[in-house]
Amino acid sequence: MFTQIIIENIEEKGLKASKGESKKEAAKKTEGKVEEAAPKIEKKESKKPVILVSGDRHKGAIYKQDNLYELTTSSLNKPLPVWLATIWKETYPLILGTMHYNMNYGVIRIESSGVISVELKGKEGEILQKASLKI
């Protein structure tokens, strides 16, 4: 009957800089490996949406695959440095829109009408990305 909302702290295992490695070298090494570090979600036959909430990546986006949505946000206190954002461009076919590297946060609104809005917002509260789904 209800949509599942899963809140998980996903640590990017093995994606940190090694001793003596520059931040730029670490960023190039980790490009495209975020998906490998994320937990695998078993697909179910349910048509009801599942919403994953994650963070601590210093960037934000909304992803969608079938009935699975992910809102990843961060951060208001330590966004990705501009120099790193220029070389660590994440493109992924499941991203709705684009990746956001400036300060951001997420909001999930559950309306009495049965609509759930998943929003990625900027520092001033402006909507950067939004997905609406019916439960």
C-alpha cells in the first residue's frame, strides 16, 4: 500500500585518495566507480515506487530506474570544490537532468492527494531538480 522510502548512508568504499596521491589524481581514479560502491537493490515485481535517500557525495542529483528513485544530496556546509567539479563530471543515463555541484539539500513532500515530490534544492531554496510520482 505504501511507497518505500529508504534512507541509507552509503560510504564510497575505496574511493578516497591514497597516501601521497593528489586530489586531482584521486578524482580521476574514482570517476565512474560510485555505482560499484552503492548497495545492490533487488528488483521486486511491485509497481509501487521506492525512494532511496543518500548523501555525503558533495554533489546532488535525482536518479530514476523503473520504479526506483534515488535522491542524493550534499552539502550545505562543504560543496565540491570548483576545481574538482570541473574534472569530476558525473554523467549517468539514470540521472534526471544534471548533476549539481553547488550547495544543495533534498526535500520529500508527501501530499494528501497521493503524490510524492522528490526535490533537490539550492542554497536559497530554489528547486534545482524535481520528480513527482503517484502512490
